Amino acid sequence: MAIRKIPQRRCVGCGQSKDKRELLRVVRSADGDISIDITGKKRGRGAYICKDVNCLALAKKGKKLERAFEIEISDEIYEKLAQEINVE
């Protein structure tokens, strides 16, 4: 039996590599809309962030999501991310 490889992704906040399922995915669609991808299957450019408020604060302070998507991120998206982190 072959052992399945678990995909690893890097958090934009802290920079640590973790299992893909442990992270939240933020997606920029072709239209430029930013959304949170809970399923991990939406189309578009994705960036991952830990389910930790500290990582979200680091990403916001360093404008790391803006750099990843090359557009400005509204405070509304950061609020949605904070709500999603607090739910889990």
C-alpha cells in the first residue's frame, strides 16, 4: 500500500508550512473579487493563512495578502476572516 502524500501550504502570516487542511484559503477570482474558500476548490489565485488570530494580525500589519493578490484588501475581508477563525 502506498502512503498518500499530504499537501503542504505556507501561511502568509507566520510563514510556516502546514497541512493544507489546517489552513484557511483566501481566493481572488478572475474578476478580482476576494472571498474565503472553505471547500478549498474555488477557482482563482489562492493564499493560505493559519486559523490563528495572531497570524491574521501579522498578515494585516505586513499587508501580506495585498502582496499575494496584488490588489488592496478591504477591512471587510479581514473581519470575515476573523469571524471564520473564531468560529473554529
